[in-house]
Amino acid sequence: MLKTLDKYIIKKYLTTFFYCVMIFSIVAVAIDFSEKVDDYIEDNIPIKSFIKDYYVNYIPHINGLLWPVYAMLTVIFFTSRMAYNSEIISIFNAGTSFYRLMWPYFIAGAIVSALHLFGNHFVIPHANKGRVHFENTYIWKFNYEGKTKDIHMYLNDSIKMYMRRYSVRDSLAYDFTLEEFENSKLKSKLFAARAEYQKEEQIWRLRNYRVRTISPDGMYETLTSGKVLDTMLNVAPGDLERRDNMKETMTTPELVKFINAEKKRGARGLTVFEVERHRRTADAFTVFILTFIGMAVASRKVRGGMGLHLAIGAGLSASYVFLSKFSMTFSTSGNWPPAIGVWIPNIIFVFVIIVLIVRAQK
């Protein structure tokens, strides 16, 4: 059952937090608009379009990235004021221990963390569909990554496809190979100098092809060739054209389904998607970590007051962001498993919390 002190601190936490969200959202939109206004003018985009299709969806995106930082700034702001007004000292003098004082911070942090967790997995990816579509159409028109060289893909359990090079703009594949297996043995192999995707017919047109067919006993081979061959394959340009912001548009169930499907096809470069999946949960847990760090730092009354508390909080936040980017880079490059790379900063900062709480004013 919540006591008066709990309700008082929870109310301060939540009201200050959402006020912080509102202020920083306005600032973020203003900065982003100043950077992209030239593109809006150049493409003659209607005001209603970039407000409705972009900025309405941009606000959840930017807040999803910054909510942990908002949590620390919020806690430092109102806790530092409580310490400056001697409210923390009065609470201790009334017989409340420091660890009991952490309870309302835990509850408020849990509320914000739960909202952040649900938003990361479902709400923000849904909003990102509109934002990313707008950016891909008007801002980052040719921002592609992955699947352009040495593409290996299983179309089903018995057919494997290979492209030495793929051109996104022209939907052209060079040095195309299609291998068919039966009972784990090679049944036929098709070579083509070039494969062109025909959008209207939804087929691949092969140029200068050769087909090597092997008899079931492996004793005989036949070779046929030709100039043009039309074939239907279980793959479309959309399966090969991957934008670097594609992972942001999928809810977590969609992301897991996509990763599993790509693994079955033998696709490479899925580490960034694995990192994204783990990041969504780790970021929500970060709210707890930065909440308690802010509380331990700001609960002590010092001569520098709120300014010193904010400086310490900003330094710790910057350290956390730097460590997070560093470990995620190692995960993306394949040196660390995605889960370890994403969670290492949180694990390290748990020990920082322990040190700060032990040394906090009791």
C-alpha cells in the first residue's frame, strides 16, 4: 500500500518526466525541421504531408531513443530540489531509511520502463512505418545496405540461388547460379551471365544461360544453353533490397519472424537485426539503471546544487551512451554475440549503481 511519501515522489517523478518529454520533443522537432527544410522545399512537399506523415511518427521515434536519458534528468531535477530544500534530510530524520526512499523511485521507474518496453516492441515500430516510408521517399532515396555482393539464398529445401553482384536500381543480377538438389545430391545447375527481373510479369529473365543436368546415378551429364530463359523464382527484388532503417519498421514479432525466415534462406548480415531485437528490451531496463543513478547522485545536498548534480548526471549519461555504442559496434561486426553486446553496458552500470548507493548520503 502506497504511503503519502510514495505518492508524493511518484507524482513528482511522472509529472516532471512527461513535462521533460514534451519540452525535448518540441526541441527535437525544431532541430530536425531546420535540417530537412531544404529537402521539403526542393521536393515541394505539402505542409500537411510532412506534419502528418513524418513528424507525428517522428516524435515517438526520438522519444524512444531518449527516454532513459529523460528518466535520469527527471530524477536529478526534482530530487536535487528536494535535497536543496532539505526535504531529503527531513525524510531521513523522520526515520525513513535510504533504501525505503528508493521504493517510490522503483515504482515510478517501473511505470516508465513498462511504457518504454511496450513502445519499443509495438508502438514505435508501427509509427516508424510512416516515418521511414517518408524518409525513403524524400530524404534517403538510395540508402541501401546488404545483399549486393555474393548473395547466397535457399529458395526452398532443395534449391539454392547465388548472385555474384546485384544492382538495386536496375534489379539486375550478374553471374547468376541456381542449384537443385535431390537426396542431398546435385541434380542440376543453371548458370546465367545476367538475370533481369521483369516487374509486370513477375519473372526473372536469364541471359546467356547454360544448364548442366546430372543423372540420378551421377554417371551422365547433359549440357544445354541458350540466349534467353524466363523463369519464376520464389524471390523478388524486395527480398534483396534492404534499407538500413528497415529493422525499425517491424514490431518484435515481425522482426523475429523475418530473422527466422532469412536464416532458413541462408541470408547473411542479420546481426544488426538481432542487435535491434535485444536493444528494445535492454533500453527499457536502462530506465531503472539511470533512475537509481540519478537518485543516488541528487539525494546528497552539495554546494554546487542542481548544477553539479546535472553535470555529474550528464557525464554518467555520456559514458553510458559511449559504452553502449562501443559494445553494439562490436556486436554488429560479429565479434560479440548480439545479446552480450547489447546488455554489457547495463551490467556494468549495475555495479556503478551499487557503488553510488553504498556511498550515498544515508
